[in-house]
Amino acid sequence: MASEEESSEKNSAKKPSKFSLKRMKTLFPKILIFMNFVAMGFGGYLAYLGTVGMTPKTIREAQAKKLIYNQEIFA
């Protein structure tokens, strides 16, 4: 009889739900930290893409002069 009472007490004990307040308090900062890293990574990627095509001014000028010269000769 004692084992029946113990099993009924275990079944009647409330199981913690997936979305309990305590669990959310520990999960929310982790989600924010993860989102922050994703945003920083995306921002870094955009900054990288913005600077990949950059060439020094002297190289751009030399390339532009070469293109203009070629257009004048072949035009």
C-alpha cells in the first residue's frame, strides 16, 4: 500500500513545463547573446564586403587612364 501512495504522489507532482518562468529567465540572456554575436558577425561581413573592392587611388587612376587610352585608340 505504501508503494501505491508513493506512486500517486509522484504522478501528482507537477512536472516543470517547457516554458516555465525560471527556464525563460535562464534562456533569455543566452538568446540575446547569441543574437548579438550573429548581428556582429553580419555587420563584420558587410564591412568586409564594403572594403574588399577598395584599391588605392593611384592604382584606380592608372587603370582609368589605361581604359581611356584604349578607348581612344580603338574608337
